[in-house]
Amino acid sequence: MPLIPVRPGIYKIHAHIIGPTSLVTATEHALKHGAPVITDRMNPLPIEQDWIIEPVEPIPGSPYVIHLAHHEAAGLVIPEGKLYVNSVPRGEWEKFVFERVIGGVKILSEKQQHAWRSGHRGAQITLVEPKPEFQETFTLEFVSPLNEE
């Protein structure tokens, strides 16, 4: 499928897994590579579940970076095939592209073209060779444009 553009802004990212709605969530406890990113129930406070998606460069076709909306220095990184959020320099954040699939979007790492996969609620998001599986499908819920509170 062709890659699609995404409007820069603040999003909630819903995982397509069995059970109640699950959102991509930064955990509170950091490990060696940062805080693991999992899928979890909706939290009453959005601090760990609101994400900014914005292009790396302001040109069409540019890949995107994803970082916490309420802690803008914390971006997504992928050591050892797992998704973490870490306050490393912006240049070290992973870059992503989006592909339209039935029911939502597939989020792919720009370099290796591996897809996000959420096995079940509470599991850390991993990156895998893309397959047509619902665990690799996400919905981007637009919350607000950038610079608007």
C-alpha cells in the first residue's frame, strides 16, 4: 500500500487488539533504553497517552517523529526491536512512515520498514516484518493541532 501523509498535531494512538480500547502508552518506569511503550486502557490524565506526530522536515514526503505531547524532549526509539520513549537528542529519535490498511494505519520504521505490533493490552510494542494482521493496525485519533492547548 502507498504511504500516506499525516497532519502534524497531537494524537491518541489506538491499538487494534481484542478487548476494550487500548492506547499507546509510555510507562512510568525507565529501563536500560528508556521507558517501555505499551498498550493500555485509557488513563484519566493524558500525560502518557498524548503523542505529537510531526514531520522531520517541512517538505512533502518527509518521514515523521513521534514524541510525548506533555514531555516534548521524550521521543520514540527502537533498540532491540522494541519501542521505548527516551529523552535522547532529537536526532536519535526513530523516524516513521504511515501506510493505509483496512481499518486504520500501519506505522512503519523508516529505516527498516518494520511495523509496530501490539500483541495484547499491557504488552510492549515490538517491531516486526509487516504482515496483514490486525495487531499491526492502529487508529490515529486527532486531538488538536500543534501549539494549541
